[in-house]
Amino acid sequence: MAKEQSEVEVEGGRVSTRRRSSTAERRSSMAGNRMTYAGTLRSYSFCTEMSSGKLFGKDLSEYDEVDVDALLEQLSPEELELLAGDVDPDDSLVPPSERCGYKCVKESTGPLDRKQLIDHINDQAINEPDRPELVPYVPGTVRGKKWVAPPPPEPEDPEDPIANQVEVDLNEEFNSVLEIASEDEIVDLAAILGFHSMMNQDQYHASLLNKERPVGVGWGGITKATKFKPLPAEPPNDTDPEESIKRLKNDDPKFKELNLNNIRKMSDEQLGRLFGALETNNQLETLSMANTGINDRHLDHLTSALLQNNTLRTLNLETNNITPTGVVRVMESLNKMHSVEEVRLANQQQSVLGNKIEMQLTNLIEENPTLLRVGIHFEFNDARNRVSRQLQKNLDTSCINVTMLQAHETSVMSHETSVMSHETSVMSHETSVMSLDSYCDVITSVWHVYIA
């Protein structure tokens, strides 16, 4: 068996190694090439016949009965190689090495070594001499044709009134109306028709809102930007945390709302005492602690307070550093006393909760019959729909309870009214009895006087 050789082919930027087989293998390869070329010629002749039946102006109908396989059998390997160089079959089943006319005849250099290949390319680029210039460089001499910039376009005369006019064909009736129309009427008409480019912003909004036209702004006027009216800065929160903790511990009956928003100077020890006082407080109804720097290390005291407090109605913990698991812990603590009606936990440090956390929060909200408003951003539609349905259900139940309570109070008031009317009738009866007794006493005294 002859010694096998290999050669390197570059195909589309890739380097592949192909063996050069022995004579027997080459013969079998030639037979395969004959079949490939035959199929290619058949498909090519069939496509040509279907299209026009001519090739380079020659009629191909006389070659329809020619046996392509017989012709290929008569060709030598060298002739097949020449034919392979001339024919480029467009067949994806044929290997790229067989479709390409280039055949590599170099010796194999072994497996691909990327570093060695890059070094060889760099060395070849450095050592290969530059191509000689057709016209040698001479300092101060222009080689070839010098590029000359085209002349700039002539600007149109902006003061030419004829160039700025737009011709519009209108009938005589419209012409007569537009000639006598004032500028304000034309602006109103343009605003109605939606011609925004014919007017400025102030004119358009003044026409829509039926306001007076801006003074000094005509067709050629320039709309100035509306002056920015800065809002006054929000005053800092002057609530004293220590005073608030004292009032919570003393259970002040007038202390119904505590606002500690934007107070970030509270220490962990102060927050612990604040939540400890909230645990035993029975008067506070609203607690707002947005942007106060609360994180998961403060949740032990907070959840303990929420598990014991039964008077809190609103809890605001927005814009803090509570993690998604911490949000779940807060919602779990609200499901014991069922007293909180509104909770806000949005805009935490981790804005995306994730599907698992959202499903846990959804289940906790569905188990709470008193929540009416929840300030949490849900990313998934399933969680949003389920939470909205539960909140609507809780709101309907709350309205029914309020209606029943009002009806009960009305019945109690009517009962009290009937009792009061009964007492009034009894008092009037007693008054009538007393008046009758006094009348009898008067008659008796008159009788005694008459007898005497």
C-alpha cells in the first residue's frame, strides 16, 4: 500500500487537512467524481432545457439523448481534474473541497497550530517587499489628478417673497372668504384642520382652548420656551424619633399617625426601641417609614411588633433595602392579627422579586381577608390578576360589612327613638293623671267651702 500523504486546504477562513490516498483510493474517488459530475451536468442541462433550451446561443436539444456517464468513462484522470476545475456545481451535498476549483498540492505540516500560523502570517507580511509604485514619489509633486471641491450651492434669497409663496388652487368662494379673514380666524381654521406646521405651539393651544392669542406672536413670530416654575423644595422631616418613641410607650390616645419618612439618621438601637414600643401600643393607626434605611436586620423587631399590634391600619415601608425574602416575612407577619388594610413595600433595593417570591406573596395575600390596598410591583400577569381579584373581594366584603353595620346602627337608633317616644307618652300620661288629681282636689275644696 502506497504511503499516504495529506495536504492543507483553506476553506472559508478554516484550515482543514485532507489525505491524499493511494492509487486504488484515487480511482474510487474518480469514480465518485464521475457520478458527481454526471449528476451536475444532468441538473444543469435539465435547468437549461426548462429555461430556454439554449446555451451561448446554441440549441441543446440534440444533446438530450447523449449518455453523460459514457462520456465521463472515456475521460482520463487528468481530464477529469481539468473538468473539475471548470465546473463549479452548486450542490450542498458535494463537499466544499470538491466544489472548489483550487486543489492544494503542498505537503502536510501536521495538525493546526494557531499561534504558529499567526506568527507565519506576521512574518510573511513583514518580510514580503512592498509593491513598487508606478509613479515614484517626488516631494512637492502631485501624482495623478488633484481633487477639486465642487462650488457650494448658492443660497436662496430669504427676502424674496415670490420664492416663499405656495400656490394653491382654490375656488372663488374660498378665495373671497380667506381674503377678508383675520389672522386669528386663519389660525383657528388651521388648528381645526390640524395644520400644525402653519402655526406655533402657543397659537395652536390657544385656538383649541379658545383663549386669547398670545401678544406679539404672529405668523412670523417665534414661540419662546415657557419659563420653568420650580417647585419649592420639600421641607425636611422634623419629627423627633425619641419623642415619638415616648408617645408610643405612653400609649397617647391622640397619637394616631407617625410619619418618619426620609429620616435616615436613626440608629439600629432607636429602631429596635421604636418597634418594641409599637408592639404594646393600642392607639397608632398609620406608620410611614419610607426611605429610612430599613433592611433585613431590623425585621426581627418589626415582625414581632406586627404580630402583636392589632390597631395598625396603614404600613408604608417603600424605598428601603428590604430583600424579597424580607418582604415575604413582613407579609407573613400581617396574616396573624388581620388588622392592616394598606401596605406599601415597593421600590426596594432589589426591584425584581422573581417568580417564586411573587407566588409566595400572592398566596399570602389570598389568605388575608382584610387587605384593601397593596403597594408591591408584580412582574408576572398571573400574580397581578390573582392579587387584584383578592383585593376586590376584600373590598366588596368590607363594603358589605360597613352596610350591615350602618343598618344595625340605624335599627338601634330607631329602637332608641321608639323607647324615647314611649317614655314621652308615659310622661304625658302621668302629667294628665296629675292634672286630673289636681282638678279633683280643686272640686273637693270647692265643695267643702260650699257646705260650710
